[in-house]
Amino acid sequence: MNVQTLIANLALEDEAERIFAAEDLGYADAPEAVAALVARLAVEPSRKVRETMFLALERIDRPEVRVHMAMMLDSDDAFLRNQAIGLLQRKGAAAAPVLLARMADADPDVRKFVLDAAAGISSSDLEPIYEAAMRDPDMNVLIAALEHIGQQRKSRFKAVVEEVFLKANEPMLVCAAFATLLQIGDAASWQSIRQRYPTAASVPNRSEEHTSELQSRQY
């Protein structure tokens, strides 16, 4: 069966036929089917068919697939967003350029989803995304960046995290930077921590976990 017939079959009434068409397009590695699969995802009612379509798109390993997945980060459909994030993560460093491009989006939610995708990729090619996020004007994006940097113990960002910690006025942002410094675990950060919080008791809204960690580390 040729590619154009398979593309046409994506709109058949029978769910099984749509699944077979999507599977065959993936195995055919047909780049001309990418746009059709993406377009059908927006209207496809069956979750099983949608899942098969994403598998097909993953098999068609072309740059345009990554572009479409990155553009899907602003979808109102959580299933589409999550599937797109997962596919981009599995592409690894190859997804870095399209993710970085989306960090320029005006919507802070999109920028946060970019960070979610980047967090699942272990590659230095993703570092510019964190650099951009640490300059982001939206507090929620910046907090998300701090959380990911802390979880991954990205010590090269220690200086900029310390700067946020010392200069931020929003309590949530200060606490996020504080937690990130604790996760990075560099003893030299103690000077910054002491500058803002002379004693553990002076930490505002501190959790027992953070206070205990601060006291046990003895920077």
C-alpha cells in the first residue's frame, strides 16, 4: 500500500484501520506523512490511535518531527503536550535546537514546558536553555529552572543561583534558590547563605528538612 493511501486511511471510520495506517507510515519511514500525522492528531478521538501516531512520528526520524513536537508544547491538550515532551526527550541532544527556540515564546507556560522536556535529557547541548531560563522575567519559569538545576546538581550554575538567592525579594523565589544551593552542595555557598541568613533560625518559612540539612552540612 502506498504512502498516500495510508495517509488517506488515517481518516477512516474504523479505529483498527487508522491504527494500521499509522503503524505502516511509521515503518515506511515516510517523511511526507509527518504533516498528515500531526494534523490528524489534533482531531483524532481515539487515544490508542493517537499513541500509535506518536510511535510512527518517532520512527520517522526527521528534523521536522522535532519541530512539530516543539510547537505542540502550547497545545491545550495535556495528552498531546506530554507525548510531545516524551518524544523530544527520547531524541536527546537532537531536540536541543527546537527547544531552545521555544524559550523565546511569549507564553511563560510554554517556556516551563521546555524546561520539563530539557530536564529529561542528559546533554551539555541543553545548557543554553537553563541559561535562558535563569534570565527569564517570569518568576514561575525561574523557579522551575532552579528546581531542575537543583535536582540535577548543575554546579556550573552555582554563581547565578547565589545571585538570585541574594537579590530576590519574593519569598518563594528566595526559598527555591536556597533549596537549589543545598542540592548543589558546594561548601563555598555557605558565605552567601550566611550573608542572607545569619543563623538557621532566621530562615523564613523554613521546613524542618531544609533546616536540618543546613545544620548537618556545616558549610
